[in-house]
Amino acid sequence: MRALEALALPPAEVERPGLPALPAPGGWEQERAPYEESRPTGELELYRGPQVIDEPPAGIVHPGVVEPEREGRGRRRALITVALLVVLLAVAVTVQLVRPVPEPALKLTLPASHTFGGSSPVLPMPARGQVVLHVEGLGTIGSAGTQTPIPTASVAKVMTAYVFLKNHPLRSGEDGPTFTISAQEAARLPQRKQRGESHVDVVAGQRFTERKALEALMVVSANNIAHELARWDAGSIPAFVEKMNAAARELGMTGTRYTDPSGYDSGTVSTAADQVKLLRAAMKLPAFAEVVAQRTYVPNDGGPVRPAGNVLLGQNGIFGGKTGYTDAAGGNFVFVARRPVAGVNTLVLGAVMGQPGASALAAMNVTRRVLPAAQNALTAATLAKAGDRVGMVDDGLGGRTPVTAAAPVTVVGWPGLTVRVGIEGDPPSRAAPGADVGAVVVGEGEGAGRFPVELPQGLQEPDLVARLTRLE
């Protein structure tokens, strides 16, 4: 032991080849910096004990290294995003499929109007009074005179029949209820005869069916039956007259005023234009049209058969009308006539009023001249032949199925007239070829011409792609 101690050298004196002397104990801190500065580059660092680092410090990630926790979170986010997209897509598809598809609509491919070339016809109108000629569905083809209110005479009975039938509808061919002649009206008969009023012979308690009363009113123009109809309907003449004036207002007859149900009173006034409006409405009632077409009146008491006052029935297509005459009114006549034009039945309604003369024949003579001239001015044009495409069914989602004319589409008019052309119908969502889906409409109002259209091919509902990709 002593030998070893004898060999020990002081630390300061220990030398190691190639290395500086180790500092003496206690002097390490002072000597470390020079030592580190003098350490050659690339020299091995002294071992300082175990300092193994398993993980980098928090917040520091080496390139290419993904934390396991972050990788899991990213994967979950991606799956959630995909799931949301799938749900949204499913909802969108469901919404598109359950949304009701638009109603299919007919659309016209023909021009929306047609104008006949040439100048408007000049008709042989009278120098006095008023005339209006109206072609149903097209408009007025000719008129004359200032439309100021003038006495109507027995033409007023058109309104009497119209109001009574509106309040007591009578189906085609029916006789309707039975009414009884009052003692009051039976007692007034001698006075009516003395004044020259048109009438039928009656006695108190005599029974008239509704139809027979209307025949007496319109065929032989019986004033006494006009007053009885008013009482049967409203209970009194004034109450019925009020109904007549109310009906006139509803029909837009602004130049008309009624003071009695027969027209014998000159205070009952109207215009030719207003009487055409009334006749158009009255002719839509089947019983009225049937009564005014009769050429004779057969009394229900076994009396002699009497001819109709309208002697123009059957001439120039006239199939209905009403005459009227008083000294104050002159000759008056309203009528309706039918004339085929290129296979299209064309209705002309007219009113001739205030014609000087001794009877209603003065107005009928004017009609004999004016009506044929108007009818001869009517002409026709074919807009489409049978089988021609005239429109389409639009399903609202881009699908368009053509429709064709089932028969020739013909427009009737006169030179200078422009006629509206349209299409109407309620097409189904699905139909077989040849199905009738609507009509081409030529003209205006209820009197317009209607020509059926059909499908040359089947009509299908919008397909799945159209329903899924719709935007509206």
C-alpha cells in the first residue's frame, strides 16, 4: 500500500501524451472553457453519462414523422366528411324524387294570330236607325247609326223570356210547370185589343205550361202573356221590371232601361249593340233557342194555328229572332243566322232598330240586304292540315312531346280582320299515341272555333335523370 502511495504523483503533475494536463481539483470550472475552446473540431466528446432521448421535445416534429394521435384524428375527420356528404346526397336525391313534378302544359307552335288580307267589307247599311252585325267568336263585322237608346217595342220580350228562364230553368223538350191566367189580366184583354196590342185570347183560370207561355210570348208576341209571366215570377210588374234592369246591368247593356215587360211602353229603350249582347246570352238557353225557332203557334185552347211574326225564319240561315213595332219605335228586329264557311258553322247575330215604316217588316227588309252581304264577305284560311304539328306538351322539366291537328285547323274571318290563335287543354302526364289532349282555339270567347289536337306518339312522365337534375 505504501509502495503505491509512493508512486502516486500530484494531479497537476500527471501528464498524458497529446492532451493538456488535467486541472487540479477545484479548478475544473475555471479550466473548462479553455478546454472546450481548444478542443479540436470533430474530436469525440467526453462521456457525460447516459442521456438517451426517446422522443423529441413537445411541439417539435421531425420531417416524415406523424404523431399516432394526430393520424387518428385526421382519419376520423375524413370519415365524418364522407359520411356527411353521403347523407347530404341522399337527402338531395330524396327531396328531388318526392317533389311533385310540374303539371304538363300545352304550348302552341303555330303563329299566335292570323290576319286576312284586303280591306274591310262595305255593307249596304240603311240611312236611318241602328244596325249591328256580330260574328260569334270574331266580333263586329259591320254597324251603322249612333248607338243612342231608342224604344225597343216587342224586342223587349227577349229580356222577359231570358229573366223568366233564368229564374225557372226549362230543359230541352220539357213543358215545365203550369201557371194560371189571373182574373185581372183576363179583364184587361178588351182594352189591349182596342189599343191594337199583340195578344192571345185568354180567360180567367186558363192554364199555361211554362213552354206554352213562352211560345205565346216569343212566337206571336203576346203582350198579355208578358205581363202574366212577370206576375208569375216576381208577384208584380215593378218587381219583375227591376229584375230585367238588373239582368241588363249584368250583361253590360249600358244603354238599356226597361219600364215594362212587353215593350209597349216607349220608356223601354235600348241600342242595337245592347240587344246583340242580350241575344247572345239568351241563345245559350236551350228552351229559348227552341221557342224562337218555331214557325207557328198552336194555342192550347184548340184555337187556330197562328204563324210566327218572324217571317225570315229559314232565309239566309236565320233560325231565331224577335220582331217589334210601335209608332214610337219604328221597325225593330233581332236575329241569329248560321252559315257554313269552309266547313265551319259560323253564327251571325244582328239587331236592326228604328227603321221607318208601318211594321216590323221595315227592319226585316234591311236584314234581307245586310245579312247576305256580311255572310258573303266571310272567308276562310287553313292554318294546318290534319296530322300537321300545331303544338307540344311541355312537361316542365325539359321534355317536349309534339301534338298534331286531328282535323284541319280553319280560321274564318273577313278582309282586314286579325284573328287570335291559341291552344288550350289539360294534358295528362302519360297517354297513349292518338290521345286527344286539347284543342287549337281560333277566335275569342265561347263562340271561338275549337279544333282537337292529338298525340302522334306516346306521352311519358319525366325520367329519373330529369327529376334528379331539375333546378326549379
